[in-house]
Amino acid sequence: MSRKNQGKNQGKNQRNKLSLIKDVMRVFNRNPTKLYNYKQIAADAGAHSEAERMLINHLLQDLKNQSFLEEIERGKYKLKLNEKYITGRIEVTQSGSAYVISEESEQDIFIAQHYVHGALNNDTVKVNLFPSRGRKPEGEVIQIIKRFKEEFVGIIELSKNFAFLVNDFNRNCPDIFIPLNKLNGAKQGDKAVAKVIEWSETGKNPTGEIIRILGKPGENNTEMNAIMAEYGLPVEFPDEVELEAKKIPLEISAEEISKRKDFRGKTTFTIDPVDAKDFDDALSIIKLPDGNWEIGVHIADVAHYVKPGSLLDKEAIERATSVYLVDRCVPMLPEVLSNHVCSLRPNEEKLCFSAVFVMNDEAEVLNQWFGRTIILSDRRFAYEEAQTILETGVGDYSNELITLNNLAKKLREKRFKDGSIAFEKSEVKFKLDQNGKPLGVYFKEAKDSNKLIEDFMLLANRKVAEYCGKMKSGSEKEKKETAKHRPMVYRIHDNPNPEKLQDFAGFIARFGYSLKTSNHLQIAKSMNKLLTEVAGKREANMIEQLAIRTMAKAVYSTDNVGHYGLAFDYYTHFTSPIRRYPDVLVHRLLNYYLATDQGKSKPEDAQHLLNLESLELLCKHSSDREKLAAEAERASIKYKQVEFLMDKTGQEFEGLISGVTEWGLYVEIIENHCEGMVRAKDLTDDIYTYDDENFCYHGRKTRKFYQLGDKVMIRIKKTDLLRKQVDFTLLWKIEERDHHN
């Protein structure tokens, strides 16, 4: 039914059972203590046909049998109240069902599609818990306490008297009704951003106004800006923020230099991606007379330029992170700072906050120093250049690079020995033409030049966290008291859920692998062994992804529980303040604690961070923004993958089943890592049963089965660029065809 005729045609077509259940429950939820018979419900739910009224009569009995309703008098029902409610954040799946994550429940609450009642992803909701009917707790959304977002991206559908913004990111989001006087210049087919001005309690469509026109669908800039807008991430900086940034002096005063340790005469260089413009970190290396090494990890001193309370600081707090889409970086700081003033470009004097280590040939830290410095980078390396020098031994600063690489390998070896887990995944990258169209796909893998930088950054992050938060002696109680008086931003990674680990261990056993789960060190060694064993095998990507899902998510927090994946008791983010706001906070706190410990006057720029509650709010905000940025990045990759496959409809590829859901099989094409779906309704050679516990589909007659990790041949059936979806036709399972041939 078209939206233009929706008012005219409403109620003409008989509703399906699912829709009717939804309407019936909405009536009861509005008046939870009122009694209704089936005729009253039918009238209130707008069911006018005799067939619908009789269906409602049967539904009331079904809902009573399922403990959703109770029959108080013969034929009269009311909502069965359990008086058990929880509040939490809802995550809506692609199928329309959802899960509510709440601190009030150890398990996530499953919400069937017809009980979501208009809640959208990340909304804060109140849920009525149903009486326990199985393993998973279930419930119904009875109140949307707070909408996560009020701005939505979609395409304008215009009629004579009104318009709709049709959401092309989220099929669960209702279309937004736009009065003609609120279009603000938007035309038919434009991609635009609407702000909701009224959420109707009873009607299906919220009312909104157009606040930004993004352009024509399908154009690269339009689509990338649409992704940013959909995730609530800003693209442009306000004029006043840009103006404040431009007022920052480019010259470094002699007075400022006199306050800092001078590293300008020491061999220093940066190693970054070939297309990078914001160089956060540099390494310096000097051989000391006693044969040891002085290694400097020099980090851009963003906190020197960005002061608390300034417009720049407020904007950086709000953004919290730079966002990396397929074709661009949307920075946390204006370009004059991120690419010029703070960027550690070669042959330019730059202000840094440094962690300097004296190390022996075994990479043991013998001494350390933290403080503000001035550096002058001698050379800018791309990762590929540095890698060539490491492999050939020929090139600029080859001795220094090889020494750093040898030390990094020893740091890495010790880290893995202590229980660090080696999750390494190749990054999908695109070759783009000048208009952003993908011409090819390639994979970026971490080599020694990448790992060299990573290991020294990990060292600096760990040592800064230890300095700020670790007491050399004292009881656990005294240590906790110290933590209260020395608030710190930690990067934490909690222990994995034992249940998830056991499920994962059971699953991989089917492939002939094992996982020991009795203690952290055993888990880490066993996990690393597993990741090594599966490398290069057909099930590798699927097992790696499932392994990652068994782990908790790394977040920022003032409550230090350690970093499980790295096997560090203390860890923070100190090394990327150009692109991460928590690093700026860490710089301010470190500077404050250094001054305190050295008996110097305490800097004012950290005073506001000493309140634990306020600092924790900043940590949570930064974690939330990081998650949104990661989702936006994935959306941009998905868009380019669909765009890359658009001209390949009808072509056949080998793929691996990467996901199994109630609505179909996800398959990842082996040669380009592009993912699409074989819909369950398109598995027509048999009647298939979905087995959610074993991640597979079983054929009733043929006894065929399709499970995670199976290698299959698919044909590209359809691509939908607006919805970022690719549909595949499943041709056969590779091993079956190989067997028959």
C-alpha cells in the first residue's frame, strides 16, 4: 500500500495474525486493569470484518494460555501483570525482534517482534517480564522512557498534501510524516535528515521536519554524509570552533621550549599508513654508553593547545573520536590542529608528551621517565617503506629500525607468555576512483612494521597506567583508597562470560579443535593455539569472529579491572590524543600526578577531572561514541561492498557461511570478503528447519544441512545499494559437488 493512499486505504485489507496480536496487546497495555470482551477489543483495535473479530476471539484464548492475559469472567480478559519490570537499553535485530540489556538482569531479555511496540535501537525502555517459559527470559516493551535519537536519514516521498521521509537505514523505523511547510526545500527523491518533533502514542508515524538536505541518493558524498548523520556523528565543525583553532599560534616560544626536555638532536621518526596526515606518535632511539638503549615514545601534546572549557575542548568532548570511513577521516579536531599544529611532521619542531624508557637488549625496562618534550622528526616512514627496510636491511635508519623491531619482538613474546591473546584480523580496503567508486578490494595485514609501533605504544600505555594507578606497596584496601584519590581513565577489558566460553568450546569441538578454560593463562594459550591452527583454513574467519564475540568489549572506565585480552593489570590510552579524547584526559591527569609527586605547583587543567563521577561520565560517553564510530565505519564498508558487487549480478563465487539466523544464511565471498544473504524463503529444494543452538539449517527430506563455516557456491541474485543489502542464490555446498564429481 503506498504511503500517499495510506489514510484512504487504512483498514481495507485484512490484517495478518502478527499485526492483530500487536493491536490487541496495545489495547490491553493502554489500560492494564480494564476488562475487555472480544467485541470491545475488536472495536478498539479497528477490526471491522467478521473474520478479524472471530480471529481476535481465538487470539484472546491463545494469549491467555500463554500467560499474557487472564480471564476474570467468562469471555472477559485483562492484562496479566507480573509486577516485574526492568529498565534497559534495547537492541533491535534485523528481523525486528530485540534484546534488552539491563543492569537489573544477568541475562539479556528477548523481545519478540510484536512486543517491541515501536522501540528503536538503543532506546531506553521499560519491559514487563513474562513468567519464565524457558532458558531465555522474555518480555514486552510497555514504555519508551527515552528515545536514543531524534534525527533520522531517509528519502523524501512527496505527495500533493504531505510527504514522508522513508528510512533507508533501518526497516524497523516507521516512516516520518513531514508536513509540506516543514520540507525546507527538500524535493522528491532527495536524501535528507529529519528531526522528529512529535512521537505519537497511538499513531504509527511520528511527525518531523527536514533539517538538512544531503543530496541525491547514490552519490558518494551524499551516502558517506548520510552514514555520519544516521549515527549522529558531525561532519563539519562550527565556524566559531574553526575560528578558535585558527587563532592558535604556529610558532613555539623560547619560554615554552625552556620548560621541556629537548629531544631535537636525537634520531626520531614516525611510521604511519601511507595516506595518513595526522601523526600522533614518533619513536626516538639512542644507544647509551653502557650498551643499553634509550627509547622515546613521543606523543603529540594536544592538551597544551586544547584547554578545558574552550570551544575546541567542548567540541572534542562531544565528538570523542575521529571517524574513519572507507574514503575519508572525519577528525575529532579541526584540520589546522590534527594535520598541522599537533601532527608530528618531519623536519618541524613539535611539542610532545613523552614516555622514555631505558631498555637492555632483552627489552627489559630498567628506567623510565614521563614528561613534556620538544622533538624534531628526522623522517616520515609509511608502513610499507619500513617493512621493506626490515626485510632487506637496506635504507634510511636501517640499524635503528632493526633494533626497535628486535626489542618489539621480545616485548611481544613476553606479552604472549603472560597470557595476551593474538587476535589479528586483516582489514578490508578498497581501491577507489576519483568519484569514490570501488574498483577493487584488497586486504591489509599487520606485518612487523605495524607490530613494532603497536608494541611500543602498548608499552607506553601500560607504563603510564601503572604510574598513575599502581601503588608499589600496601594492602588491597589501601590500593583501592589510592585509586579513589588518584582518578584515572583506564582502558579495560573484562573477563569473558564463562557460559559463552563453554558454548564456544563446544562449538569448535565439532571441527576437531579444543579450548581449555580453567584459568586465564590456560585460556589465552589455548586460544592462541586455536587461532594459529585455524589460520588459512576455511573455517578460520568464522571461528575468529566467534572467538571475538565470546570476549567482553573493551571500554573506558575509572574502575580498573585490567585488560583481559592484553593480560595487563593496568592499561590506558595515552598514545593517540589527536584522534581520541580519552588520551587527552590521560595527558592532563598524568601531568597533574607528575607535578604532585615532584612537589611542583598543581596544573589547573586537571582539577575538574578529580571528581570520580564526572570522570566516569566522560569515560562512558567516550565508549559510546567509539561504538557509534565503529558502526559508521562498518556501514561505509558494507556500502562499498554492495556498490562493488552491483555490476556482478548473475556471477558465481565461492563463499563461506559466516552467519546463520532465523531469516537466512549469511555468506562471505572468499575472494573479496563481501557478504550477502541467502534468504530462508529461497531455500526451496526442501523444507528446512532452523537450529539456533547449532547454527545450522536441516533439510527434512534430503537431510542436507548448512552450518557456519561451510564452503558453498553462490550466485549474486540482487543488490540493493540503498539498503546496503546483497541477496545470493545458494547453488550447492562445495564438498557435496566435489564428492559427486
